[in-house]
Amino acid sequence: MARLTYTRLIVVLLLLSVTTFSVDVNNAYKYVHLIKDVHYYYETSCIITVFSNCHDNFNETSLAFTWSRAFSQLGILTTSVRFSELPRETRTFQSYMRRPLYVVILTTKENMDEFSMATRRIDTSFSVWLVMFLPYWENPLRHVCQSPVGNPFNLKFNTEMLVLCYDQPLLREWYALPDNQTRTFNLATWKSSVGIKLKTNSSLYGRRNLFGQTIRVSILEDSLFVELKNGVLTNFLGAVIKELSKSMNFKIEVASSVLIYGSWNEDKGIWTGVIGELISNRADIGVAEFSMTTSRLDIVDFTFPLILSRNRIFFKKPDGSFIHWSAYFKIFTRGIWSVIICLIVTTPVFLTLMKTRGRVVMKILADNYIYVWGIYCQQGLSEFPNESSMRLAFLSIFLSSLIVLSAYSASLISFLTVSTVTLPFTTMEEFANHGSYKLITYKNSADYDMIIASNTTLFEKLKKLLKKKEYLPVTAHEGFTQVCSEKVGFYISEAIKKAASPLPCVIASIEADRIDNLGLILKKDSQYTGVVNYYLRRFKDNGVLTKLKNSFLGIKKSHKKEDVTVTLSGVVPILCLLAAGIVFSCIVLMLERTCHNFWHSKYRRTFKFALWRKFFDEKLVVDLASKESRMKNLTDSYQENYQSKIPRNEISSTQYKGDLLYRD
């Protein structure tokens, strides 16, 4: 009797459970088709059925395992978990490339509370959700399903959750805003015979907006890309934020304006600058030209890159009007100079041989050298030769000198007019090895952190050239002021240099080894990262970004043409050559004057007499036999002269010389 009573009780309980959870076998398999269609629509990696923690809920457990068996037969990876196991399960799939599909079974208020508690410990935006309010005794959750109040499932703006409300063929999309209010959107209808039929072709973020919510932004003071004027954001990034506010339907609130981008403060153990504003939850978006680095990616989210720019080292352009001493010889090649020198050296020799009929007379050779030099310096001859051969030779020299001088003058004038600047270095390696320039970059910037953290040989050399941190510039204006007033190189991106124009001086640059990705930043795992990137890509595709870049970042060309002048340093070699020629001429003149005066002075006559006396002493002194022979010759000569009636004064002079000879 007792056994019969126990059997009847079990039957009654089973009947009650069947009546309360009214999902028959046919409906269970109908839901299989729905879940499969959602799985294919979102292209998820697997299907995970989530049900109540109550172990006595036999119907939900049976339904979950029925679905698992059906999905396995379809070749879809599947499993089942309870609400209490959901946080651990989501952490397992966070490292996967493809997201899972969580199918949540809700029948009672207790089930919904269990699911709400579980979602507080997980990020609902990571996975795809299909929440199914299934028929139950009097459907107690119908009002929640149709008009949700608050944010019972802890949703975010970027959460992808579809909700099936009992027997309604409508699939509604749920997401939430910062005001903690759930928003719904009728995405599609579903019938077992037709499948999912979308009511819109818009993408996920194309069908959502922020309904006028306020977004807090933190900007960088003295930035070249954003500026706050009369409470309105301007410049390139300011215009981008305003376009985003129109498309996403939000209000802009400038929460803070700070001086630096942000870096890790080891003493205080916090992030500073705009990055610190985001981490401390005082702002939602950081508006400045942030460089994407590994260390920053660990703490903030970066948007789609708005500007791609190569890093360069900028320094003051050397004076193009300065001419090196060797520049005057670089007009012609070495071969041409060799030919010209050979002509100047050999031509006077041939002219001398032609005039003297094969003899070399030094005076004539020296004169011809002066004539040839004068011709190549465009000087005329004092007298033109009478011989036809000499005339033809001089005419040929005149023509060759005219051609050479014309070519040289034209090349030199072009060289002076079109200033070609020779940079002291062309690569980062040469800059580091040169060592005469200091290196600067933005203080507390990504470039500074990169230089300090790098251990390569090149950057070890650059660290030695880097100025102390307290002397580094905070703004582009400060940096380029140092460039124009000191011997420093400014390590920044090319986009910043373009935005900083006009500059206080003419700037030259060399390429660095890094391409910078500049964009906005958001809080790590922000719910707005996806929608911001979506609209930024749309702006790029439809030309909005290009238009804004041309409006705010276009290079402003000056219509005033500046006159190019040659400075004093450019003509120093010519002036030095002229001065050297004058000094040399004066020295030669002084030597000639000294020699002339010495030759015609009394000292010259005394010196000449001494030389002649020495000559007579050495050459005219003879032995006794020579004296007798000379005396005999003198007597004979006297007799001949006497016979020819030579005047007596001449005979006396000759006799006197003979007496002197014998006297010696």
C-alpha cells in the first residue's frame, strides 16, 4: 500500500512539472533550428547552453542535453553549463579568436536572478547571447521580456544579445547605455519554415546610437591637432570628435585639459597626463595625437589610426649660400682641369720655338707665359705679332680661353644661384656618429619612452646625445625654437612638423626607423571602442577624414616669393683670393724695388769693383815667361801703332796698362 502511494506521488509530480514547463518535444527541436540559424548568422565558434543551478529542475536539464545531442549530430561543437559555472567558462573562451554563442534558458524569476548575478562577474560584450524566455506557468517574465526596466543583465553598449520572448516570432536586440537603461531594437523575425529574416541591413553599430548621452573627453594642451576655443573643440581632431558626436548622437563634455600625453610615474606608481585621466575614470576618450606603443596598448584602447606618419629627426637647415673653398674647383672635373693646365704650360713653349726658329730664349719664354695667362684671364696683347703662324696660334688660344671661361662662368653662376645644401648627415647612424648635435623629443611622450627603453647599439648612442629630461620641450613650438637657436635634432613625426607650420626657421630632416600610428585613445576594453572605430572607418571610406585633413593639416604655401641673395660668407673665397693676389703683388713689388735700389746704389758699385778686382787677380796674373811674351807683343803692337799714327794719348794708355801688368 505504501509503495502504491509513493508511485502515485511520483506520477503527480511528473504531471505537474509537465504542465508548468510546457515545452514539448516538437518545440524543443524547433528551437534547435532557431539556435542553429543564430549560430550561423554570428559565425560563432560553438554553442553553450546555460540553465538553472537547481538540480531538481529536470525539464531544463533535459532540454539542455536534448539540444546538445542535436547540435552534436549537426557537427556543431556544444556543451552545457549552469549559471554558477558561467564566469569560469567565459574566461576559458576569452583567448579564442572566435566567440562562443551562449544560449540562456529563462523560465522563472529565480532563473533570471541567477543569470543577473552571474553577469555581474563577466564581460557580457565578449560573447554572443541568445536569451530565450520559454513558456512556463502563466509566463511570469513576460513584462520583463517585453519592456525591460533598468539593466538586469548588466549589458553594455557593445553587447550582442538577442532575446526571444515566449511564442513571439520577433528577435529583439538588447544593449545598454551608461544611464543603466536597457535599449531594444527589433532585429529580425524567425519562423521554422523560413528561418531568420532580418528587418534591417545595417551593421551592429549602424543600428545603434547613444541617445544623447554625454561622453567625457580629455584633451592635450598646446596640441597642434586639437584646441578648445570658447568651449568648442577645433582643429583636426576636434572636428573628428564633432563628426563622431553627430553620427553616434552624443554630447561632448571636456572633462580636463592636461599638459602631457602621459607616462608611468615610478615614484607615485601611477600614469600621468591624458592617459592617467582615462585610467582614473575621469574621462572616456583621450583626444590628442597618441602614438601606438606596446606599453600603452596594455592599459588603453587605440582607435583606428587617423594619421600614418614616418618619424624624422628635424634640424636647422645649413646655410645654402655658403660656398666651400673647393667649390670653385668642382665646376670642372679633374680631367678638364688637367687639360687646361697642360695647355697653359705647353703653349708658351711652342710660341717661343715658333718665334725664335727653334731656340729657347728665356726672356721670350717668360713673355709668352705672361701673354698666355693674360689671354685665359681675358686680357689683350700689348702688340699683335706680324707673322701669320703666330697670329693663328694666338687666335686659337683666344678661342679656347673664351670657351673655357664661358663654360666656367655659366657653371659657377648656376652654382651660386641654385643653392645646393650639403647636409652634415643623411641617416640616423651618421647623426649618432657625428656627435655635434644634441637630441630632443617631447617630454613624457612615447618617443621618449622608446628611446630610453631601447637597448640597440644605435639608440645607446642616441641616449648619450639626448638632453636631460627637464630641458626637453613640451610643445612643438618649444621644440622648433630650440632647433632654430641651438644645434639640436628634434625627433618627432612628420605630421607634427607639418601641423606646426609656419616654422621660425628653415628646417631640414633625415628619416628615422619608425612609422608612427597616431590616433585617439579610450579606456581599456571600453564599450565605445568598436563603435568609434566603425564610424572612423566610415569617415575614411566616404572621404570625411581626407576633407578634414586637407582643411586643417594642409601645407599653407606662401604666395610671396622671397629673393635669394648671396651672403658675405658665400663670397669669402673670392675675396680671400683677391686679397691674396694683392698681397702677393705687393710682396713682389717690394722685392723688385729692393733689388733695383740695391743695384744702383754705391754699395752695388763697391761690390761690383770687388768682384772685378777678384776676377783680375785670378785671371790676369801670369808667370815670367808669359810676361816676356806679353812684353814682346806689346812692343810689336806699339811699333805697328806708331807706324799707323795712333794718337799719343791712346799709346800712353796702352803703355800704362802694360806697366801695370809688369808691376804686378
